[in-house]
Amino acid sequence: MLGGQQVGAGAGVPAARGARCSDSDLFAVVIDLLREVGYDRTTIDAVAARAHVSKATIYRRWDGKAELVVAALRDRHVGVHNPPDTGSLRGDLIELLRATAAICRADSDLMQALTFAMRTNPELERLVRHQVLPAGRVASTAILVRAAARGEIPPEAGERELFHDLAPALTMSRIVAHGLPADDAFLTKVVDQVLIPVLRYQPERPAQP
């Protein structure tokens, strides 16, 4: 639960002092601290203490807390940003939504806390909008490129911008905002009744005089 205490070294330390701390271990520490104390009270000092690394080690890789947090988020969302190629548009979209739902279920409290933190931390907001959100769009664009190559959708048809907005939003809203389950039945319904029709939408052309 997100609270207000200051945290240093504690449970879940990934490595003994002097041992090499991998990026994955360091990112896990960052996520744990964000869950426990929120963004504002997560500090480089606390991350270094719990990970048993020096602050200099962290600052050699990242300019500050916001950059480190965003790197941890990108690492955590790798499943969403690299969905498998199932061989069909429908299968790809279901896998994309499954990965999105898994992250939302695991990180609902974290997402809410970071959304609040972005309102008062312009640098965090800028980095999330420029480094985290675009990665998700690149992944969904790759799905559309494959589908067009297979002839499942026209190359430039459909409401692409609407698709990019809807694909994550419906799942995130159901889980994070409303606390409702997003099982395969729900995800399949979103794909079949919303996303694929949006991608195959063809506006009526005005009749030629």
C-alpha cells in the first residue's frame, strides 16, 4: 500500500553490497519503492540503499529520479511493447490486450499513484508521454503493419488514431478505474466488437455528380 514513510534498505534487497546489481534488480527496487511510498518519497538515496549500490552508479546511467522511474516502467511493460506475432490480426490484438490487462492487474495502485504524480511533476509527465506511451503505440502499429501485409486490413484504411486510443484505454479503464475483471471473454469482445470494426471502417464516399 502506498504510504508516507521514508524507506531505505529493507526486504527484497537484490544483492549483497559489493555485488553487481543488474538493471532488472535495480528496476525491481524502484517499483517496490514506488508501491510503498509513492513517487515523491522515492529517492535516489533510498534506491541506492536498498539495491546496495552507490548513488554514483545510478547517476552514471540516469540523470535523476524521473529518468530512472521511466526506465523501470519501460522495462516492466516490455510484454506490452513486444507482443507476439500469432499469425492473425485477431490473435495479435487479443495477446496485446492480455499483456495490457496483466500489467493493469499487477500495477493498478502504481498506475494511479503515478498518474497523480504526473500532475505535479512536469518532468515525469514529459518523460512518460515521450518515452513510455510512444513505445506502446509502436507495438500496436507493428500489429497493423503485419495485418495489412497479410491482407486482413487495407494499408491505410480504418480509424487508426481511434484504434490507438481505444486499444489500451478500454482495458485500463475497466481494471484501474472501475475495478472490474478483464478476462478473455471481455478482451475478445473488445477485439471483435470494437477494435477490428474500427480498423475495417470505411467512410462512405460522397456520390460523384
